[in-house]
Amino acid sequence: MVDVVEIDEIREIVRKYTLDNAVKYDGKAQVKSVMQKIMGTHKELRSRAKVILKEVEQTIPKINSLSPAEQLKELKKIAPELLEQEDSDKRPTELPPLENALEGKVKTRYAPEPNGDMHIGHAFTAFFAHYYAQRYEGTFLLRFEDTNPAQERTEFMDAHRESLAWLGLEPDEEVIVSYDLPFLYEKAEKLIEKDLAYTCSCTSDTMHTYRNEEKLCKHASATPEETLQTWEKMLAGKFDEGDMVLRLRGDIHHKNAVMREPVIFTIRKDSHCLQGEKYNLWPLYDFAAAIEDYKCGITHIGRSSEFDTRIELQNYIREVLGMLPQPEIFHFARFNVIGSPASKRKIKPLISEGKVEGWDDIRLVTIKGLRKRGITPAAIKAVAKEIGMTTQPTNIDWSLIEAKNRQIIDSQANRYFFVPNPVLVYVKNAPEGLISEIPLHPDFPDRGIKKQPTGLFFLIPNKDYLELAIEKEFRLKDLYNIILTDKEVNLFGKNEPEVISSFDKEQQAFLKQFKHQAIAKYTDEELKPGPKIQWTAADPRETIPVEVKIPEVLFIDGKYNKNSLHVTTGFAEKAATNLQVGDIVQFERFGFIRVDQKKDNKLLVNRAHK
């Protein structure tokens, strides 16, 4: 019988390490991992393994029912030392604190233009904003900057909403700028009244020359009354596109060219996806962003360094309108994934030219593409934290994304046998009626087993077959050992085994489809050094056909890679028929895959990475 004091101590240890395991693995502690940790760090308790296992099995459901935030909070309380350990399983490093951030008062925003799908750069921006809003118990705002009617689409608004939800970055509030146009007009008129804005009909080329030469155009001498009259004509739709703009009086001699009489309103006649043809006068980005940040109460804005020149202009707009205090700026770098364009300017031509399949192409770094490929939200967030708040432009290699994803899904992804480009092997004297029983995951036997009946015919990968020598013994993984005796035979000619005649037409047709055929002989079941090859039974009732899309880098040295997508076909073991669309598993010795479709008793999957 276990002493009461001892069982209390055991429960404390179990709870501590269960919380630690849950925090490290997305809120889901696993029995085996917790037991290994306890047995490894408390050798004196090994004699109490049965008691501890019972406590672990009772504790895990309780811990897993808590939210990740609750798990982390309790672990900080009872075992903060586990969070401070410097090892590979340590949770991601916290990002640096914000300046002038007050608990409960921080408000951040993610403000995309809805003219394309969300990509990984957007995701990092949204992650940082969401992270700080949560860290300071503040508010995270989604704002659509839909002020270019020709480009904006409601489908892209929906795409951003869906991507944010999938990433776990749901906003607390949402704003659509086009609904605030009357408010923006009001602020423009205040600038006109203060003689801080004027209308201008110079061509863009003429004004470009004037700004470079630091000269004002003739329209800069207009009075507020004259400007207001022209402004009202602009509102009334009396001008065509390009005929008239509203400029902010800046400083024509300013060293920052952005401050030299910038345009803040222009005429755009295209129908808007939400407003139709209600408006023809639209604000440019800097004016709209400056006003909206104040109106929305944004306290902290994340920006990449490329926008640094715009900060001064936006601050000036708010300053002259009395919209203070200014929001704090925190910086991060512009991120590029090597060989994978993210900008809409590059992606749209690829789609229209048929070089990629759409915004969700698995070679792209759009969120739809990453999701379809099998990259998880946790991996995207981990990459963002890994890179941190550096201000230097950062080129990310796919290997970093893949490594982070692999760390996260390795313990979650069940294992299945898949044979690409199969070769048919007839094994003489093989034990018939043998049923292979293999755990779905080697580290988590409690998930169950896969049962695979075996006979005399097997499928093995062509790549392994080419490397096998005659009379060389190898192992059918987790089954038994065989020796290849003949390669490139015709099992339906003079070498036809008698047993084939007993097969029905479906079985015979299934076997005949394989171009490469071989003969082997059974040796024994002893586990020995040597090649271990995954396999499936060569039986249509015990397999499922699979088509795998394998992505490669889309651009090499700036040029489109025509070989950036490969398609491989093969067969997976019968247990894979239970997989559902969206499942991420590992095809052993092939890679991690995500199920994209189940169609006509066939799996269509995408390989995330090896």
C-alpha cells in the first residue's frame, strides 16, 4: 500500500510533468511522454511505476481539458523552473516588450488591402499584432483598407477572415475603411479650411519633376475658398480620373520626398465591391491610414522598415488635425521565402498564365497554399518567433518552415506504409495468413494498431528495388526477411506461380498492371542489420491508390522553375482508407502528407516535406 504522503508527492510530480508536456505539445499531453520524463528524472520512483501510470492516466484528461493559456499559467505557478530550462523542447522565447504599453489599454491592428489572398508575410504581421494585444490583455483589430475600387474584392476579405481564423488570430473588432469615407472627407475639409491642402490638376509627370526640383506648382497658391469650391466639384463627380487631386501642404524642400506635397485624395470611377458607384473620390493610403489609426484608437503599430518613410507623413497628418497622441511604432523585418513570391503583383500573373493552380497552390506561401500543403498554424507562429523583431530584411529558407512544422507534427502524425512507383514481388514459401500488426505511432501505442493481412505478393518502392542485389537479404519492415532471387521477370509467363490461377479477375488485373516484377524467397523473422523496406500487400482489397503532389521551389535564381511540381502515384496500406480530408500523417520513409481529396476510392494528397 502506498503511503498517503508519498501519493501526494507523486500526484504533485505527475501534475507538474503533465503540464510541462502539454505546454510543449500544443496543449495535448501524452501518457508515454509523461511517463518517460518522470521515470528519467525520478529514478527512485521506478518501483512505483504502476501507481504513477494510474495517476498519469487520470491526470492527463484533466490537464488536456484546460486551454493552453491556463496550462501555461498553472505551470508558471507550480514549476517555473521547467520553463527556464535551455533545451530543445523549451517553449518559444517571448518577444521584446512594447514601449509605453499599459495593461488592458494596448490596441493593435492588422490592416490588409483586400486585393489578394493572405500570405505568410501578412501572417507574421497579424501574428505580432495579435501577440502583443494578448500579451497586454488589449484589443486586436482587423481593418480592411479598401480604398482602391478597381482592385478590392469581397472574396479577398473573406479569404483574410478565414485565414486569420485558421491561424488562431481572430480579431476582437473589424473595420472596413470605405464605410468611413464621409468621416475622411470631413477631415480633408478641415485641412482645406486651415490652408493645409489644395487641389491640383498637374499631370503626375509634371508634379514628379516639380517635387524632384523642389518647386511648387501654380496651384499651391490657391486660397482655401478656391480649393473648397474645386473640392466640392470633385465630390460631385465633375472631374474624370487624372484631372484633379487634393494635395497636402507639406515641405517641398524636405529631405524625405514623401513629405513634398503628397496627394491625399484622387478620383477613381470604378465600381466598388461594397459601395458600388456611391463614391468617386478616394483617399490615398497614408491619409486613410493616419486618420483610421486615430479613429480606431490604435496605440501600437507594427511596421516593416520599408514603411519608415511613411511614418513621418502619417504623424504629420495627425498632428495638424490635432489627432494626438501618436501611436507607438514597433518594427520587424520584411520577410521573403527564398524562391516563393508572396506579392500579389507576382502571384496574379502566375495564376492567369496557368503556372500555378490558384491562390491555394501548394508551392505558394499564401496561407491557403501553406494550409493545403500541410504546414500548421503553430509552425508559422514558431517561424515568426524564431526570426523575432529584427529590422533587417530576412530571407527565409523553406527548410526553416519545414523544420518547425516537423517538430510540431511529428508526435501528432500517425504512420502509414506507402509504396510509390510500385514493383510487384512474389515471395516463395512466405507464411500465408499472417497478419501484420503495427502501432499507428511508435511512441504512442495507445492510439491503436494497423492490421495488414499478408499473402505471397507484395509491392515495394521502385527506388529501393533498383538498389537491391540478387541474393541480398532485406527486411519487409515490421514483418520478416526475404532474399531477392530474380529481377525483371514476367510472373504471368513462364514464371507464373500456380496460385495466380486461383485468383479472381479483379486480383489478376491488379497484379498485371505492374511493369516491374520480381521473385524472392522467405528466410526468417529474426531482426537483423540491413535494409528495411516499407511495403503493402499486392491486393486491391488491402490497399488504396494514392496520388501525391510534391512541391519544389517555384523560382530558381529569379526564373520560374518548370519542374516545381511533381506527381507520384502508388499504393498505401488499407488502414489509410480511414483518413479524412485535412488529416496530416506520415508516409514512412517518404514524408509528411496532408489529405487533399478522397475521390473514386483514391487518396489525393500533398507532401508537406520529408
